[in-house]
Amino acid sequence: MTGPGAPTGEAARPNRHREAVEAALAAATDGRVRLADAFHRLFAVADEGGWQGRAASDWRRQAEQARTATLGTVDAFADACRRSLAGQPEWVPADDPRARHPGPALPAGGR
Amino acid sequence: MPAPANRVVVDPHSLRRLITAMADLRETAQAQARLLSAHVDATRIAGDTPARLRAAHAWADQDITMLRRRLALAEAADPGTTGPLPPAALRGVPDLYDTAEQARAAGRSLADRLLRPDPDRRDRSRLADLAAALSGRAADPDFVTGFYDRLGPSALAGLLHQVLGAREPGAARHGEEIIGRTLASYSRLRRLDASWLGRFNSRRRDDQVETSLLGPLLRHGRFASALLARLGELLFGTGDGSLRDVGLQAGPGGPAARGAAGIRGAGGAGDAGGDRLSREAFGSALLRAIAADPELAPTFSTRHLPQLLHASRAQSADVPAGLRPAGGWRAPELETARTELVAAAGGAEARLARPGAARQFVAQLVDVVAGAGPSEVSPRMRAAYGEVLHAWRDDLYAAVVSPLPPDPAALDAPGLGREPRQWAALLRESLRGGASAPLLAADAVAVGAGIDQRAWEQTRGYNGPGAAHYPASPRALAYHQANEVTTFFGTALSETAERVLREHATRQEEHRLRTAVMIDILAEVAKSIDFTSVVRTLTNAARGLTVEIVEDRVRRATAHLPTAGSQAVLADLRAGLRAIPGWQSRYRASVADMWRHRDGDPLRPVVVQLPGGGTRHYTGDPRADGFVTGPANDFTGPGGEPMDVARMNREQRTAYAAWLASPAIVANNDRLPAVLTAPPADVVPGWAPGWARSAPAGKVPPG
């Protein structure tokens, strides 16, 4: 409790909800990179021309839609996290529910 | 590059990587869905992110199934290829089905339409529709499986009676091609066992096979090896007896409208040589299909080699016409296919696909031909022997030049454990056909030149400045071996010619023509051989001599073809050859003697330059020189001398052979010229090259 802007009153507690949102934003940012990489590798192989034809073109369109939707939803979640952070103090009174928030989600064992 | 409309281009190798990339994406989407779902729960930020990620996972999962099916289709289009496949061009029809089950259901539905009763047999469009539907889906394994599973063997036989009996030859050919291609695929997808074959007849029996219906189909696809083998046993009468080959059936239950005679006459246009639905046509097609299967050809041919050769001998002019067997596997009409099978079983493809089986086949061929002695097989069979010898020329001559006696059990050793005299028998039988003689002569020259070249590479620089004088050149043995190769071939050629000359003198007029032409050809080959150049030998010889060309020369030969000139050429060849029997044992004895006296008469080291730079020092000691590396390959006995070669194991023999041919052993062997009796020109006893004479006595080169 020594960082800049740290409250001096004994009643101040870290905003655990804010910590959870910060962790969610970090996870969303990292997840977006991983998903974008996976799509990039997919399209790089597809661009080699090993599969051509009407069905391949249809599949390509669907894959592009899937990329847009997937990355878009992660971006939307990250934006929501940023908005949430903008309105949140780092410290809250001890009796604030955010001080009693369980904090960031534990890694689920996935990437 | 966009593909034309209605066409699908698939590179299976690239598609496999696309599936891998798709699987990576699926796993990433699943992991992120789990992770962000936990964060959504923790932050209570509203949104559908986890659900959308799960949708991406589901989309990827579904498309992986679709892509895998496409890959199966592409691979089915070229099932014989392994490793990276070339792009397969498939017509757009496989896109009709998204899943394997949909394709199988469509195949079953097509079969159901055919199985519907059609007592008048007038539904011509039904057959045309069948051909069109099957043709578009021939590369779809699921459709093909669904179709033939539902149709069953008995209905298939009935269908073939209709298709092969179509009045328009074009329709029959198209139908047989489509059914041939798809049935070939089906045979690889399902095990068509004795139970299936027993029901392959139009009389609804369970123990009869209408093999003749398969004859026209076999050339249109790659049928499963197991099915071909089973049919082969049926052809040779070596099956388990549960099935009966009924050829082609007629009458009730069979081709009711026309009868077997009717379908025999139909669709045969352009099929010169007679009845394409005969047992003989089936037998030829089957043997050719087996020959085209490099996995099966060597094992099947090994099993039936005596029959294949017996059938060829039975057609010879020595057997009175009335006594020549006909029918079944012995039929003269099958001779070309029999010879193609022998050539394929010992050919390069079989050797690559099944090395062990191919070695066994060739060893058996050598054994059988050598054991039978001179015999009358067809000119085509002699040409097949030539093709086998060409593919195995390194083994043929390894047997000739090895300093060890052959080990008959060592099929994987160079020479296949066969004796030079056995290989010679096969070589003579092939040369007698004439057609293979130029190729086999070129092989002998190539092998001799190769031995020479390798000896030079292995002993490069041994006689450089500062080298000592050796009793013999370290290349002397290789020189002798190269001479042995040419002597061996020349001897076989001249012995063959002498046999033909004897026949020429004793045979009837009609056979004198053939023998006279043969003498001519063998003399031409003898004249063409230039043991210093493969290229010149091939240029001199009648390149591309075939059985057809030889037969044409026999036909055009006049009754009084002069043979005196040819006989003189062959006599010269005979006089110029010196066979040296038993040199191997004499050579081994000379090395053992030299080694026994090594204390009083030390061996001089030989230093050679290595290809990558640096030198190698050969002392003659089998351990110091790296030939004996441990107890497993230690060929020395009490006193450090080589033990009896008959008692050596495989590793000991290998190490012993390498040591016998090593530079220090060869170079120090002052008995060599006497042992080999035909020394190379530069190692005449009593002569030493300039570098040797100027070297100070007893000086050992550095290194």
C-alpha cells in the first residue's frame, strides 16, 4: 500500500474488482494475439492454393466471417474492460463491496 | 490462381497442413473460450464473447470433418502413391456430400434402384444412369462403399452380364471401365474374401466364381492385393477348394435374355485376339494385374514359379503339338502375361516395394533355372530373365567377384548367396533368346568399369611421392575382379553360342532358321563389347533389341543364312577368354599365408588419401585397420589367423571380406600375380614402377 495515490486512511482497501477487470483485459489482449495468429496461419496455408474450387471459395468466405466475428467479440470484451477500468478507483473504502470481490479469475489451465 | 468453375483442385499434402492449421485454431478458440468465460464471470462484464468463441470452435470442428473427407477423396483418386501426392483434379461432384454418411446413403440409393425388379430388362436408361452416377463419384470412397455394400456380389454378377452384354460396344466399354475403377476402389476398402467371391455368380450360389466377368475389369483399376492373390490361387488351382471357378455361366439365373454366348459376342470390338470373356482372357488380365502390383508380384510369383516356367516350357517346339497342355494357367494364350509377371516380380519396382520378397523370388529363379539345366522356354520368357538380370546385375556380379564362397542362407548378402555357376545358368538361358544380349553385355561392362572406378577412389594417391614399393598394387584385386566380370559374361556368351551352333547342326530346317539368326545376334553382341566403355558398347550393339525384332529377323531369314562369319567371331571370343576356376580359395590361402608370416615378413603400411582431405593408414592388422571392431565380427582364431570361413557368422564374414580386399592386404601380397594368373598389366612380377624403384629400401611412408 505504498504506491502513488495510495490512500492513507485505515479504512481504504484495494479495489479487487478493478484487479479482476485488469486481469480480464490482459487475458483478452493476449487471447486476441493468439487467435489472430491461428487465423493468420490458417489463411497462409489456404493461400498456397492447395484447395481450389467453388467449395473452397465458400469455405474461405466462412473462415473470413469467423475471423471477423471471433476477433471482434474479443475486441468488444477488451473495450468493455477498458470502459469499466476508466470509472473505477484503485482504492475503495473497506465496506465497499468491491473490496470484498474475490479478485481476478484464476487461470483456467488454458492458453 | 482461380480454378475453372465446377472443378475442384486438391493438393493432398497442402490440404493435410490446412487441416492441421484448422485443428490449431479449434484448440485456440476452445482454450480462449474457457479462459475468457472465467474472466467474464469474475468481472460480471456483460457480453457474448465466450459464446462466440465456442461458436468459432464448433465451426472449426465441423470443417475439420469436412476437410478430412475431402482429403480422403483426393487420396482415393491416387491410392497408389505414397508420400506427398500430386494435386488431384476431381470433378466437382464430390462436393455434393458434406459427410461420409450422406455419400454412403447416396451409394446405397443408387444400388437400390438397380435392385428394383425389372423383369423385361428394357430399362436401358437405368444402366446409362448408373454409368453416369458412378462415373461422377468414382473417386468417392464412401459412395462406392455404400453402392457395392448394398448391391452385393450376386447382383453385381447379374449387372455385369447386362453391362458386358450391351449391344453397343461403346456402352459396354464405358460401363466396364466405370465398374472396373469403382470395384477396384471397393476391393481396397472392403475385404472381398472367399465368402464374397463364392457369391460372385449370377445363379445365386455361394461356392462359384464367374471369374470371366472380372477379366475386362481388372485393367481399369488397382485391385486389392489380397483379392488378386485369392483369384490367383483359384487360377492355379491352389486355393483351399471351397470355391469353384465356373468361368462364365449361361442359362436360368444367368444372362437370361442372351445367354453367355450372347455376351461373349458383344462389346468385343477392338479386342484383337479373340474372346475377351474367355477364361484365358481372365487369366491374362489377372496375371497382368498381379504383375502391376509390386507388393504382390514377388510373393505370388515365388509361390508359382515352377508352374510359370513349366507352362512356358510346355509350349516349346520340343513338345509335340498334341501333347501341349491347354487351358487354365497352362494355356499358351497366357504366355505373354506369364513372362510379364516373372519380369515384374524380379523388377526394380518390386525390389523397392518388397526387397525381401523380391530377393527370395530372384534367388528361387536362379535355383530353378540352374537346377533344370538347358530348357526350352519361350523367347519372351528368356527376355524376362534378361530384365531380372538387368535389375539385379550388381548381385549377379557380386557373386562372381566375391572372394568368399557363397552362403546359400544369406539371401540378403550381395549375390543372394547363389553360386556364380547358378547365375551363369540364368544368364545363358537369357542370352539364348537374343533380345536381352546387348543389354546384358552393357551391364557387364558397366559393372567392370564400376569396380575399377571404386578401386581408384579407395586407393587414390597410394603411389604418390615418398611411397614405398609394394609387391602388388592395392588395386590388383579390383583389376582382377573387373576381368572376372568380363570373363564371366564372355564365357556365358560363347557357351550359349556353342549350344546354339550345335542345335543349328542338328535341328530340322525350320529351327535352323531360328538358330542361324541367334548365332548372328550373339556374334554381333560379341563384336560390340568394348570393355573400356559402356557407351561404346551400347552404341555398337543393336540398342533396344526386342523379342519382336528378333522374331522378325527369324521370319525374314532365308533358308541358307550363312553362319560361317558369325561362327568365326564366336570362336575368337572363346579363345580370348580365360576362366580361372577356384581363384577365390587360392586368394584366401595366399592372404592367410602372408598373415601367418607377418612377424618375420612385416607388412608395409599403405597410405591413401581420403575424399574429404586427410589420409588413411592401412597396416594390414584387422583390428588396427578397423575391420574387427569387437567380438561380434572378430574373424580371427588362435594365433590371430582367420578361422575357417565356414564357421564364420554373418558379421565375421563381412569383416573378413572387407579385410581381404583392403589395400595393405592386397598390396603386400607378393603371391598375388601367381594366384590370379592374369595379373593387371602394371603389376607384372619383377617389375616395379619408377616411384617404387627410387624409394629407399625399407622406408615406411609417414602417416
